[in-house]
Amino acid sequence: MAETNGYMRFFPYEEPYENQREAMDRIYNTFARGQDVLFEGACGTGKTLSSLVPALEYAREEDKTVVITTNVHQQMRQFVADARAITREEPIRAVVFRGKGSMCHIDVGFEECQVLRDNTYEVVDAESDLAELEDRQEELLEASQEGDERAAEARSAVMDELEQVQERVESLEENNTCEYYYNNLVGDNDEFYSWLYDDVRTPDDIYDYAEEQQLCGYELLKDGMEGVDLVVCNYHHLLDPMIREQFFRWLDRDPEDVITIFDEAHNVEDTAREHATRTLTENTLDSALDELQDSDDARAEPAYNVVSAFRAALEETYEDAFGFGDREQVGDNWEDLSIANEGKRDDLTLNFLQQYTGKGIDTELELAVHLGKELDEEYEEAYKNGESTTRQECQTLQAARFVQSFMDESAELGQYPVVSVRRDEATEEVYGRAELYTCIPREVTEDLFDEVYATVLMSATLRPFDVISDVLGLEDPAEIAYGLQFPEENRRTFAVETPALFSSERDDPDTQEAIAGVLRDAVEFTAGNTLLFFPSYAEAERYYDRLGREFGDSEARSASGNSSGDTPREPGDATLYMDEPGTSVEDLRQRFVADDDAALFTSLWGTLAEGVSFDGDEARTVVVVGVPYPHLNDRMEAVQEAYDRTFADRSGRDSGWEYAVEIPTIRKTRQALGRVIRSPDDFGVRVLVDKRYTEAGRREMGKYSVRETFPPEERGEMLDVQAEKLKFAMLNFYSDKQAWTGDPPTP
């Protein structure tokens, strides 16, 4: 290593990239100021270590703990690899944390686990008391046999207590307990912790070790996290307020002693919304009503009255929303129905108010909540005492709390009421769901960023920084941005002047012909594999089929192994692969990269567009077709409206459309472009297929152009090219790189 002092002691490789050292220095200095950091760096340029190395150094100096988090599985594996490399240079105590559900050896839910853990602890505690009394009575017996009368009297009292404790142990052993957790409590766990901190262990490693030893690895990990230097975890450990509070307690850290690093931080916005959103299904309401009918408590009648009114209102709302034939078209996935009204409350609230007759909604909901809490305690006691084999959850409590929140908050800025429907696979019946959708994620994230000592948000696609700061609630963060630092002569970015692929134009034969021609040229004139991203899986399949037919194969056979076949098509010398929802992405990726002249068709909204590396010759060209705006449904319109009202006039821009739709969409596009050119020696071509990406399109299409949404240095690399000239440009580039293994194709 070049240096052994300062933060470079945590840098595990020979030399940092050109800008890594500067980034590490700047980030360390921001920690010294207690400042948050927005850090954008191009894919493959070492953002993780640029953030992690100075964070570990500052945490070591100031007695803090670093928590690095992501929602992408491949990045989690990379964090583990980096942590292992670091600890070989400078030993650190690191743990990789995952949710209980994936580490439980007996597969029980959270509530059941809580009861089992408490019961098991009581058994062990009582057995410990019993053992102490046994030892004491033996001592007294020995003393009394030697003539100590007081010892004989004392032993009599001990024996009475011993009998009581014995009965208590026998009673507790009839309750539901966990054998794995029991072994944790009665055994010597030093060997586990010695093994745990001898390296960086994954949750799977811990599960396998614990299974072999009949221990609960999850509880051991929780109990042994105090004083660690680094924790690797998923987003929900930090974004869920209740889990975060427990998580910091397991770390034995106050929030101000934690430094958080969010990777792929452009995803925090959507993930925060998911954590804040609350739902209530018609099935839960039905279960709550059954529960209340079985109760003889005086509060059951008013509780039933208010819950049944909401249940009736939910059904009335979705039935009224159906048009002719809509009910028959409902499928297995949740589908939103429009319930918004201009200038007044939503249809569900209005129907609820009309359905309800009673002594007061607030009063009866409060009674329902109180009754629900008592029922929930009864269910826990029944499971704890072994009267029930499962820990029943109180449906009344869930329903009443949701309806309370819905009535109190659904009209607030940033809260959007939704009704959805789906068809039950088993019964074929349609049923509904009420939802309170949170539009503004800063309601979740702002408290977190205020609590912890400092946060680094890093991604290849964070800019514009003022937008991410507004949306997530960051105050005066430091801003660091590095473009792709690898040699510019190793890459080309072409913006192709095809028709703008608006959704209304996608079925036009002339548009399809133009797009197909460009894609055919891109695949043929790539010296290696080609990734092709589309606005949807349907569009990807359209051109997958079309290119297959144009190359003389009339059978639509899928490389992903569905019912239409499991053999890839081979147009010319290229093999075409189709990514499809519900298939193994990793298996498809492995087959694709094992090829040396292939094209993979997928959706920009699928899992291959980010967090998945295609290094070196695994993929040479990436093509993004169209501007892949999300489906602009009522939810998205609600987000736009909330952003408009919240962030209006902050920058003189159309905050709703730009913050909620255009910038996230271009981030997706930029993520896809980053799948190729991952190292200084790598080379490749990025192709944007749509007039809206071009300079000519910017002049002609005004607000419909998206070129200006890209950062300046990325715009500067975009070369406009006519559709028929793309193949010549690509041929020249790959010829200059001497990339062809044989004779290059002829234009």
C-alpha cells in the first residue's frame, strides 16, 4: 500500500482510481464538519470505497459505527467482498445483517418469535433458579448432617421454595418455546463469536453454522453487535422507524453515534414511500368482523358497527368504479381504481360517511382500538401458554388503526387515498383493498438524516442534487460529482435521430420499421454482446420477435425457457435472448455473458437495468430505446401534485413533472447506460434511440426533449447520428479498438 496512516489504512487495494483519493479526502472532511454528502460517481469508479474508507477512519477516531446499506443484492455481495478485503489490511469488526424471516430455523413470524423468545427465557431463568436452590439445599443438607440445627431449618424453607420453583419449571415447559434459542441461553457462545469476527460472515454463513450447532444465529448476531465497526444491511433497517429504533439499540448506539451510507441512493425515494404506505384488505375487514361477532365484550357492538360501515363503503366504492366489463377483466395483481374527486374528499371517505350510522366514528373507532389491544394480548397469552400452536394476530386492531389513520390523514398534503382490486386465485372472487399512499418520501427520511451523525447518499445517478435534497429532506449537504474517469477514447455515446417513441406512436408501422432497423444495425455492428433496454417488457418482446423474423426465423422461441420454447434464436451470427418477468435473471445473465455474440432484450424497469455488472466483453454495447416514462396513473399524478404544492417556485421549474417523472426516468436511463464500461481498460458504445435525446430534438421538440435533463458532461459526449449512419459509426469505433475476432461485418 502507498500509505499506512490516516484513512488509507482502510483502503484494501494497491492504488485508488484517479478521483477516489480526492473523494475520500473530501468526504472525510465533511464528516469532520458533521455534514451530509451527496455523492455521484459513474458506474465502476469505486464509490463504495470512496465513502466507506473515510467513514471507517472517522468512526475509529470518534468512536462511532458505520452502517452501509443497499436494496440491491449484488451490491450487498460487493460490500461483503470489500469488507473482507479491508479487514485483511486493517482488522475491523463487521457484521452483515438481514431480516429475521430469512434466518429463522423454524420459520415463524415476528409476533410468534417474540412470544417464543420470552417463553424460552422464562424457562431458562426458572431452571437457573432451580439449579441454585438445588445447590443450596445440598449445602444445607451436608451442614445439617454435621449437626447444624439452623442449617436443617433453613433447608426446610429452601425445600419448600424448591418445590414451588420445580412446579413453575414444569408449568413453563408446557408453553411454546424455541429449542434453538434455548441452546443460545444455556450454552457458551464464545466459540460462535470467535468464528463470527474471524472474518466477515454473511447471513447464509451464520444460518448454516447455527443450524449445525442447533443455535439461533439471528439472536446471537443481535446480542453480539455491540462495539462493531461496520454493519451491512438492507434499506428497511434504516427507513422503517420502528425497526431503526431497535436496530440502533442492538448496536448499543445512539443515533448521533452512527454514520450511514446509502448505496444506489436514487432508490431511496421509492423505498421510503413503500415503508410509509399503509394498506387494509377486504379480507382483513371480514376477519375483524368475524372476530367481533365472536366477542361478548360490550365494546364489540360499536366496533362492529364502524368496521362494517367501512367494509360496506369499500365494496360500494370499487363496485361503483367499475365500468362495463371491468369486473370480468380483473386479474391476480392489484389494480388501482380512480376514487379522487375535484375539491372534495375521495369516494371511499364519502361512501363511509354515508354508510355509517352510530354514536360517532371517532368514539367507536377508539373503542375498537381498545378492544383490539386486549384481544391481541389474549392471543399472545394463549400462544405463550401453549393453548395455541400459532400466534394469532388481532384483525380488529389492524382494521381499526387503519381506518383511524385513513380518516385523520387522507385529506392531508402528500397523503393519497387509493382503492385497488384483485381476483383471489383460489376462489376467483374479486375483493378490494384500501390504501393510504405517501407521496412525499421526506416524511420518512428527514427524521433519519436529522438523527444520525452524518449520511452519505451515493449513486451513479443522483443529480440534480437540489432535487434529491428537496425530495429526501437534506439540509445543506456537501455535493461531490465525478463523471466517468476512464479514457474517453474508449467509449462513444450516440443519440440516434429516430421518430420520438411516444406511447401513441409505438404501433405505427413506419416507426417500428425505423426502430427495428437501428436495433438490427446495433446488434450486427457490435463486436460482442449487446444489451437492449425498452420502456416495457411488451416493447422488448415486440422487437425481439421482429428481429427474429427479419433474420428468417418464424418461430417465437424464448431464451428464458417459457412455454414457447427453450432454445435461443440465432439471427445471422448473433443469439437473441429475451428477459421475461418471473424468470431467473441470474441464470439468463450467465447464459448471455457466456456467449460472445448475443443480444439481450429487457425492460428498463426490470432488474438488469441497475446493480448488475457486465464487465469487459460480457457486454460491449448498450441500447436504450425510447424515453421510458412510467405509467402515468392516478398515483403518479398525486405525486406530481404533491411535489408541485410542496416544491413550487424553488427553482422556477415544473416541480411536479420534473421531480416526480422526468428526472427519475432519466436516472433509470443513465443507470442502464452504466451497465457497460466498468473499468479503465474497458471499452464500448452507448446508444440512445429516440429523437428526444438529440440536439436536433431539443431545438424542435421543446419541452418534450430530455437532452437537457442529463448532466452537462454527459450531454457533451452525446453524438447525434442519423439512423442509417449508426452502423458506420459503430464499425469505425470497434475497428479502431481492433475488437473484431474475425472479419468485421460489411455495411
